[in-house]
Amino acid sequence: MAVTLRQLEIFEGVAASQHVTRTAEKLFLTQSAVSMAIAELEKFLGGPLFERRGRRLLLNDRGRLLLPEAKEVLGRVRTMEQVLNEATREPAGELRVGASTTIGNYMLPSLAGEFARLYRRARALLIVGNTQQIETAVEEGDLDLGLIEGPCHLASLSSAFWRHDELVVIVGPHHPWATERAASLEMLAAALWVMREKGSGTREVFESAMASKGITITVSLELGHTEAIKKAVEAGLDNGWLIEIEAPLDLRRNLIILTRKHGFRTKLLEAYLSLLRENS
């Protein structure tokens, strides 16, 4: 039989009070239960831990050797209980947050400082990927929650609206469209596009908007990061500023919060979700 936490707790109590009766009253046990626990502990450890002097129990050398070890074990267990007690503790620990590229690079960094200020014992670790990668990581438990651009594709996940967003078509200042700052459907259909990679929510929204107009896009360059696309457009057009082009497309989209449907929502997770709602 192994030493139990209850035996150590009773041992600590008897060492402090030097009486079985007082320990029993404090721990809401019978005297026989306290005596039995001490006897079992002594038997397991191969010898007595106390000297009996009348009704008093005084630690012997073995007991004095065991007491600090027992206190350390019990202290660690009590700390664990406090840390993990969702009903009483403040949000604490590390939360793994995944976000698709646009959200992760442009929207969440502004919330990081506020979250750190509100919850000093908490840390939100941000992982950036495309929508497909974030969905998979949330489903497999590698992330506690995710934020994506566009609809969720996995039935195992719960999705909730966070905020609205809208894409725009951009060109460099020397592009033929730059003067009018507008493009027709025919112009869009004939264009060569610099796009995000497959699996990106941004690309999916754009392809869907074009498909709704009967247009299949021609991709000349595929990049995995929004900043890389912006730089590529600039570099390809003599290093100028980017210009927004008005296009007859519906490029509005919803940004979505993903969680596992049957996952336990810790106080830390709820705190982060609340902050997201306040900044929707």
C-alpha cells in the first residue's frame, strides 16, 4: 500500500497538535480513523514516527525527518488545487490562440497588451497560419481557440461571429487601372493576380466573389503572407504606394471564432473570449 495524501495530512495535523483528539476534531474525523492512519503510515515506513507520552504524541527523529517532506508535498497539492479551482481563481496559465494571417498580424496584436494588463498571471500564445491550418489545429487540440476569415469547414467545431471585414483589390501607382481607380468585370477576368496560398480564407472569399460573377482567376504569383503580397505588388510596379481599386464584387466577410464543441471552457478561455467580444 502506498502513502496517501490523507495519511500525510493527518500526520501533519498530529505533529502540529500532538494529540489525536484535536487532530480528529480539526479534520472532522473520528479518533480511531486518525489513529489508524498514523499506524498504517508507520507500518508502511517501517517504524514509529512519534513517541507516546501519555496522551501526547511527540515527533521522534524519523518523524522530524518526514515532516518537512510531507509539508512540501501537501503544499504543492494545495497550490495545485488553488490554481485549478475555476470557481475562485483569477484567469491564469497559457492559452494557445490561433489566427489566420490577416487577423493574427493586424488585429490581435493590439489586444495582446490589454490582455496582459488585465490578467497578470495569464499568457496568450499566438500562432498564425492560414484558415485551414487553424481549423485543423483547433480540432486536434493543439490550439484552445482560433480566429479565421470566412466560414468554418469542420463540423466538429463551434463557430461564432466576431466582427465584419472587407477585402479590397489593390494595384501599384503605374498600373493601367490606377488612373480610374476602378475595374470592370471584364478587366478583372483578364487580370493576372498575386494571391494567397490555397487554404487561405482571404483567397477563398475572393475566389467565391469572382465565381459568383462567372470569373475564374488566373494566378501569376502565390504567396503565403499578406505583407509579402503587398510588397510583391509594390516591387512589380516600380516601388510605389498601393492604390485601392473599386470593383463590382461583394468582398465582405465575417471573421469567426472557433472552439471545440464539447471542450471545457476554462476561466482563462472565457476571459479571452470576453475581450474579443468587447473588441468586436
